[in-house]
Amino acid sequence: MDIKEIRTYLEDSLSRVEAIMDNCLKSDISLLEATNRSLRARNGKMLRPILCLLVSGACSGRGATTDGEKFAAATELLHNATLLHDDVVDSSGERRGKPTVMSILGSPASVLIGDFWLVKAMDSILSSEKSGNIVIRIFAKTLSDLAEGEMLQLQKTATCDTSEADYLRIIYCKTASLFEAAAVSGAISGGGDATLVEAVKSYARNLGIAFQIKDDMLDYAGSPVLGKPSGVDILEQKITMPLLAALGNVSEEEASAIRKKVGEVIDNPSVAEEIKKFVSDQNGLELSQKKVEGFISAALSSLSALPDSKEKSYLALLAEFVGERNS
């Protein structure tokens, strides 16, 4: 399954979102302008803008609104800003199959360009005809969530004692919170009432959590995720759902021994293969897929509050895509 049908349906709106982003990112600093153009040429799946546009249309009953398109652009600008910052935190040399800004221009440039994209996301929100002040607060919460999630992950990486509750909080903060912001801002732009806002908020939160669990599964499965090399998480001592699910299958003593091995990975990378085998032997990926399916089911249930529309049917299709994707 892919989302080509959805992209075709949203083609005009997505083109306007792209134009908004290009206009926001213009600069007379040649290095910044050239880097922005290069980054824009590497577009990912644009899931967050798609989510915002679909919700805007579902709530307006007339398709995505002009403000919805501005908010959609903001979600992608903010998402890419966080990737530029994450590359510095994770010392990533490659993303989406291409060298990172950090690897080419260095960490300071990656942080500064990320800051530039972040500010332009805020500009896009504040240029809206109405509700900009409300939506800016939603995105401010997301930025707070992103920072807290990153810090909690750093803390848990150091201690190797990540629980499932810790993990779910981390992936809510780092991933699902921006899905939430995209959906809620879309609902506001479409004139959705409090019931619709809560419904799409629940949908997006569950969708975002499922999306990140799937990413973490793909890392273990040996499939590149968004251009990143596979097997990165365990080499960075990150305990994610596949390992957590596997740990739940064994005794406390065995689980403690595996967590100790995670703590040894940086000094002894070969231990990573032992951990991967443990996850495979304990059906960590299969158990994680069941978790994904649970969150997708919850997301789909949340859509019942929305009136029937083409956009609603595509929101359901988007959830199915997230649950089944393999790249």
C-alpha cells in the first residue's frame, strides 16, 4: 500500500504548500539559499502536511482551507528543523540516503539552519488569516514536547533502564506530538468544533505512536528508514519497542543481563548482533506489530466522530498505510 492516491487528491493543495515553504525559506545569503534548495529537493513522504490538509478538509467540508495550507507548511518546516537538530544530537552523517548538513558544513551550521527553518514555521503560522495566535501555542507545546522527549531519551540511553512507559512518552514527545499539532491545527483551520478537535487529536496521537513504533521495527528488521542505515538504534543504546517486547518474554534476570549488554554496545559494537538475535528469538518484531495494530485501531475508532467525506476515508487509508508500511 502507498499513499499516491491521497497525494493525487491533494495535488493542488500540496503544490501550494510547497510554494509557501519555498517562499518562507528564501534568503539572500547564498550558502543558506543553496543549502535550503538542496534540502527541499529531498522531500520525504510529507505525512504531516498531508494529515493537516486532510483534517482541514474533513472539518471544513469544502477541502483544505488557505490557513490549513499555511499550517501544513509549518508542520513540514518544523519537522525538517528537528531533523537538522537531531543530526547534531545523533552525530548522523547520512539521512534519506544523502549526506547531512552536519557532515558537510558542520554542527554549528546544522543547528543554525534548523533554527532558520523553525522560525519560518512560526512565520507561516502567524501569516494565517485567523487562529494564528491559537495555533502558535499548539506548536509551542510541540517544541516543548520535542525537547523533553530528547532529554528523556538521552537520560534513559545513559542508564539503559527504559520502560515501556518511558518509551511511549519519548515517542509521543518526539514524533506523535507533531502529528497532533498537524491534525489539531488542521481542524482549527477548517472550523472544527471541540468534539472534532478532540477526535482528530486522538487519531493523530495514536497514528504518530504507531508510526514511530513501525520505524523502530524497521531499524531492527534491517530495512533502511528514511535513508538512515539500519541497526542504528541499538548501536546508540536506545531501547525501543522490539527490544522491550522481547524483554517482556523472559525472566527478570535474563532481561537484566540483556540490558547490561545494551550498556556495553558503544565499547563493544559486536554485542549488537547478540541483542538483535535475542529480539528475533523472542518474537520482538511480531509483538511490536501487534502494538502497532492496537494504536492503528484506536486511531481509526477516533474517526467515528467526523462526518463522512472523502477526506475522512483518506484519513483511514493513511492509518492503514502507516500500519503496513515497510520503508
